[in-house]
Amino acid sequence: MPPTLADNVSPRSMAVIKRQLWAVGQLSMRQAIEVGNHEMLGSFTSEDFMRAWRTSSRSGRQRSPGAEPTAAFRGR
């Protein structure tokens, strides 16, 4: 059976996705994009993002050159 979204994202990320899906009917396209951008920026400083970043770097997965997280992503 192929992996599902629930198999590959953190509980925090799943909660954000569900919240966005429930709200989609009440938001304009512009508002939905703003919320999505806000959530994405917040995810870069979350513990689950940094844990996934550390895990992927130890697994030997290749990243694009210059793909190290910036100070903003590390939560300064």
C-alpha cells in the first residue's frame, strides 16, 4: 500500500492542513493564500521541521546546493 499523507507529516502539520481545509469555504482566495503563507513561515521555526531537517541530513539525502536553513528558519 502506498504511503499516505498521515504517514509522512508531523501531527502539527496534519493539524494545520486540517484547519486550512475546514476554513477554505469561509475564505477568499487571497485570504487562503495569506493564511497558507503565514502557516508555512511558522512551520520553518517549528521543532518538527528542524527535527525533520536534522533527520534528512543524517540520512544522506541529497539537497540542492545552498539549501541550509537560514537564521530565520532556525528561529534566530
